[in-house]
Amino acid sequence: MDKLDNLLIETALNNKVGIILAENLHSICNINNAYRIKKEEGFLLEHGGKLRMAAARYNISLDEWLDLSTGINPDNWQGATAPITSWSRLPENEDGLREAACAYYGVTDLLPVAGSQAAIQILPNVYQKSRVAVLTPSYNEHAHAWRRAGHQVDLIDEYQLESAIDSHNTVVVVNPNNPTGLCFSPETLLHWHERLVARGGCLLVDEAFMDATPNNSLAPYAHRKGLIVLRSLGKFFGLAGARVGFVLAEKYFLKKLAEALGPWTISGPSRWIATQALCDQDWQMVMRQQLKSNAIRLSQQLTDYGLSPDGGSALFQFIVTPQAQVIHTYLAQQGILTRLFNNPYPSSLRFGLPGTELEWQRLQQALADLSLSPVLEQSA
Ligand SMILES: Cc1ncc(COP(=O)(O)O)c(C=O)c1O
């Protein structure tokens, strides 16, 4: 598909026009397909990992894509497949998942949920309407969920956090932050937590990307009143499709959340896989090292071609550049999907980790071509 096709599709998507004039039927099919997918999404927020949408938009088949648009570990845990009985029997809370997770996070109690997203959505409903400060730019589902539940939400940047602690009931931070990679020390967060609790408030820390740096986690303190920590099996373990996450908080609060969620929130096979992955300490140890060196490699590779990261974590690198859109489109035309952010975010890109050596080489080649391409000069 050429530049004109992409332009037409972008125009159709932006203007919400389903049928537009295009020179060939092929383009019209792609436009309609991309528009249909977009329309069906309704009020759902944008996320990475939308390969089908990209395949329709750029007319590149699904299996040809290198998907770097998420922060999911491409070398996911694959230690075992779930037994057939886990599909046929109702899931039981006493199946060992809770114990495995408690040991992994170093806590005495927690609540397994169907991905930390499930907790993000339900949490605002168990609080009275309040004033909530949410760090931005960040994972935008937090602000969305608090707003939808009727709370007053203030989006604040890192420099406004200090004062927000003394003026809001609830403060939400993602640590390490997605997509910026900004990190807060446990000392800073505990200090903020103390101040919030003194006024009857609450600190919510989303640690979806914490597993590579467990020493920075607030998990050991999560039993304290007014502190909630969210964890995910989707990122470090690369098990995003299993939909497993955890809420770490004081017992009374976990009970309240469990009642709000009801029974059997996680499927039997997902519970089984999650339990095995959480117990696999050898894999975890090797993966922490591997991700650390891969993060350095990705950061270096991007820097080598003029895209030096402004932040990052073990699982992604973040680049703020006015040319984000052009770079995103150029790479997508080569079948490499990155995550593009713009308004209300700064114009920026997030690159996840390639998996195989071939994928690393493919990214390197595309970045080399991009650095020589006139598209960058034209947009500068
Ligand atoms: C910061 C953050 N928190 C939570 C989630 C939700 O993850 P999951 O529901 O897979 O645990 C995401 C997903 O991208 C995320 O980026």
C-alpha cells in the first residue's frame, strides 16, 4: 500500500468517513476494514498490540509484522501447558495460585484478578466520590476509570505530585511509569503514602512493569492502610493473553474488592499457568538478567540511529520527538509496529523489545534505512 492509501485511511479514520473516493478497490476495502474496526471499538481507549488494525491499515499480513508496540516480554514464560481438567472444572481459590503469588511478591495476602486492568476498572467504584490526582503522561486507563466512576480527576505531571499529596484524597502513580519509564524510589512513595493516610487518603501504585527491579516494589508494605499495589503477569512473564494480575492491599480492602468482583474471575487454565510461572524461580532469575541486557541493547540501537531514548524500563524505550508520527508511519510501512503517542501526550514513540536475533536485525536495518531516508528531513 502506498503513501496515498495511508493518507486516505488516516483521513477516513480522523473524519469518521466510512467511504471515500480512492483510486483502487483494494484501498477502499482496507479503509472500510480499518474504519469498521475503529468504530467497533467505541469508547475504548487506544492501546498497543493492535496488529489486526495495523495489518488492515498498511495492507501487510499479520504474520509479517514485528510488533514492538507493547511492553510485553517477547520471550514469554512457556514452561508448561495447562492440564485438560483445568478447562473442565470450575476454578477453585484453593488451587495454589494465591500461595504462589504471595511467595513471589513477598506478601501474606493478595487478590488474584483477571489482569490488573480488571482491578483498575473496579477500584474507583469501591471508593466514595473523591478528588483523585493521576500522574500523566501514563497508562491512561487509570484516569479514565476514576472519571467514569464519577470522581474528580486531576491530571498532574511529576513536578505537581508533591503538592497533590496534600490536596487530593487519592494519588495514582505507575512505577516504573509507562510510557515514560519514570521511577520513584520506595522511600519517596512511602513518604507520600504516610502524608496521604494522615488525611484519610490513599496511594495507588501500579507496578505492572516492576518485576525486573523487585527491590523497588512497595509490595512488602501493601498490607498498610491506604496503600494499594497492582501487579501484572502480562509484562515480565509475557502472559498478557492469560489475563492474570494481583491486587496487594490491606485484608479488609481485598475482601471488599473480591465481593465486588464475584466468583471465578480468572479461568482455570490461566490460574494453572500463572501458578507455574510464579513458582519458576530459575526462569525469573535468568529473565531479569536477559531483560536488563536487552534493554541496554535496544537503547543503544536506537541511539546509534539518532533516536536516543528519553526514558525507558527493562521492557520498553520511550522517545520524545516531533517526528514521532513520521517515524511510526515509516516503520509501519516496513511491517514494524511501534506505539505512537500524541495529544495529550507529547509527540513520542515507545519501542518494545524485539525477540529473536532476526527481529533485532530487522529493526536495526529499518532504523538504518530510516536514518538515511528523506522522510525525516522533510518533516524536520
Ligand atoms: C501500566 C499498566 N498497568 C496495567 C496494565 C494492564 O495490564 P494487565 O491487565 O494485562 O495486567 C497495563 C497494560 O498495558 C499497563 O501498561
